[in-house]
Amino acid sequence: MILAFLISLMLLQVSGGDTLSGALARTGLRSDAEERVSPPENEESADIDVGEIIFDHIGDEYEWHITQWKGKSVAIPLPCIVIDEGVHVFTLHHAAENGYTLNENGKLVNAVTGKRPVDLSITKNVLALMMSSLLLLLVVLFTARWYKRHDAMKEAPTGLAAAMEPLIMMVHDMARENIGPDYRKFSPYLCMVFLWILLNNFLGIMPFFPGGANLTGNIAITLVLALFTFFIVNLSGTKHYYKEIFNPDVPVFLKPVMPVIEVFSAFMKPVSLTIRLFANMLAGHIMILSMVCIIFIMAKYGPLMSGGMTVVSVLFGVFLDALECLVSFIQAYVFTTLSCIYIGLARQKE
């Protein structure tokens, strides 16, 4: 878990970022090009930029935007840490003073050379990763403390332990059925994966801090989880598993072809795990935000149209939120189930 956490931190530094226009608007760092294409302030344009709102939410950024209050942005400033001829630490509001600006992808670059420094900043997704991992650690420790202080054979669990037991037993049974006799050494990883994905899926659909970060909709995160499954599968594989890949029992004329297909299939497994979780969670965020934006898009068409579409938008938004809660559980379950199946196939003896 700790190793996955550290690798995720590193990959988050190079994953997709916040839209430039949203970040620049909140920090005052506006490029010359943006100034030239910006419409005059007195131009009547009630349209909102739906794309910017959506990508502002699902992308990463150097501060955590909370809300708007009296026309001003309320955000948590996060430390920008870059290594470029020394270590520089600053917030995004002071980026220009330190010689940095944002590129078209919303990432810090040297204002003079335009080159990307080594960026170790604590971004929104990095902070969310830290908080969710700490929260999961606390949940697991408090659950373990209950079992340490009570005899589970004589007393039914209560509180947090009662909520965690069915989830842990579900993963435990899943591992036993799909992996086989030695399933216990893989259960800790599978439990961690299931609970971490489930927790971050739910936090992602929360509309207020500390929720709202799009961790499981970030392909860097899902890639790290899938790679851990990939390495566990292939490092714990038996001789029979590798025989089926490189020397399967097939007709002679298929001998040269089957190893290529099997190796390709082995590499496609983490790809499918990565894209399935990433795409489903990202799509859910986009759908919910799109329904909310309908309210503001229809505002200029008068009170009747605006009021009617607001009711429709709210109803569909509530439905999509409920659907996303179901999808959050299903995606955590599917990722864990497929991991169990892949490990079980690699542990076959004959």
C-alpha cells in the first residue's frame, strides 16, 4: 500500500492538469495570448464555458478551489515545489515572482525558457491522495482495534467494525474462491485495493471539501493499481502458468503464434483494468457536471424555460448521483474480482 502510494505520487506530477484558463483566471497569471483573445468586459456574453467548468473539476491543479464568495474565489493554496537550479517552494499566486508561469496544459514552466522543471508540487490530486490514504489507514486501524479488544466469536462487531466486516469478508471469500488454497497471502493487497478504490470513488462524487477530487478518474492512479496487479500475477505465477504462455499444448503449426498472443494478452490485462476504472469514473463525473451546467445554460432563456430545466436538471442530477454511488461500488468490485481471477489463473498447478 505504501509503495503504491509513493508511485502514485510520482505519476501524479506528470498526469493531466488543470485547464489553463481556469487556473490563470483564479491566480491572475494571464498570458499575452489570452489577453489578446479575451472579449471586452462590456461585451454581453452570458454564456458559460461548460468545458472549462468540467475540465476544471476533473483535472489537477496547484490549488484546491472550494467555492466563490462575494465574487471572490475561496481556495486552499498548495505548495509548488520545483527543482530547477535549486529547490524553489512557492504558491501559485507567487509563481511569476519566482520566474514561473503556466503552459497550455496548466503545468508550471520556466517563464524564460518555457521548459518544465522537475515538478514535485503538492497538487490537488496529491493532497487528495494523502488524505484518502490516511483516512483508509485510520479506518483499518480502528477496525483492527475493535477485534483486538473483543472476542469476535462471542460478540458481534459494532460501529465501524460492523460496517467493515461484510466488505472484508466479501473480498476474503472472493480471493478464496478464485485463487485457491494460498489465497491468504494475497488477501491484504486485494482488501487494500477494494477499500481504497471504493473510498476514493465515494469521495470523488462528494461536492464539498475534502471530496470532489477526481482520483479514480485519473489514469495515473488507475495505472499504478493495475501495474501492481500485473506484477503480482507474473511474479507469483507457477511453472504451469508460464508453460501455457510459452509452450502451450496446441497443434505444431500454432506453436509459433500462441506465445505471441499469450504475451500480448498478459499485457492487455493491466490495460483493461486501467481503462475500465478510469473511463467509468471519469464519465460519471462529466455526466453529473453536465446536468448541473444545464441550469446556468438555460438561465438566459427566461424564467419559464430556466425554471423547468432546473427541475429536470436537479432530478436527473440526483438520479445520476445515486447511479454513480452504485457504479462506485461496482467498479471497486470488478477491479478486485478481475485481480483475483488473474492471480488465480497464474497460481494454477496443472
